[in-house]
Amino acid sequence: MGIVGDHPESGVRFDLTRTSDAAPWVYDGSAFTPDARHSVRATVTHDGLVTVEGEDALPKEVVQRAKLLLKTAFKHSEEASPGSAPPRRVHRWRAS
């Protein structure tokens, strides 16, 4: 069954949008857990290093998954077209 609404039954759903056109690329958006919505702002450098702003205030699972998600998006972008910007929008669900 698909996800209806913002909050998944389990795991974390991310909806992140790249707000900058040049490195370092900034992503703003949300991470939805079954019972909460978390604002997420992350930066991806030209060499794929991902940092999440306000990391201490977010659940550890959200931070870890956001970093992995954006590192993977960057890696795929680099493999397809070296030096290109990562995807404009990242919308994914990750199980717990």
C-alpha cells in the first residue's frame, strides 16, 4: 500500500529541494516520521561531503538517513555526468 499523507507508517520519508545552483549545494525540506515532521537543511560539497544543519536537535535516524540519501544522490549524479549538480529534488522513503 502506498503512503497516504505526509507521515509514513514506519521509517522516514524525505522531501528535499536543492535551493542553490552551484556547490556547495543546499537542500531544504522535511523529514516525516510516523509521529513528527522535522525541518531539514543540508549542504553537499563539490566532493560529496554532506552536513546537516542543527544535527544535534534532530533524531539520529533522520540525520544518518539524510546524509546517506544525499551522498547517494550526489554519487549517482557524478557517475552520470561528472561535475554536474545533484538532483534538484529528492523525495524518498526509507524503512526503519
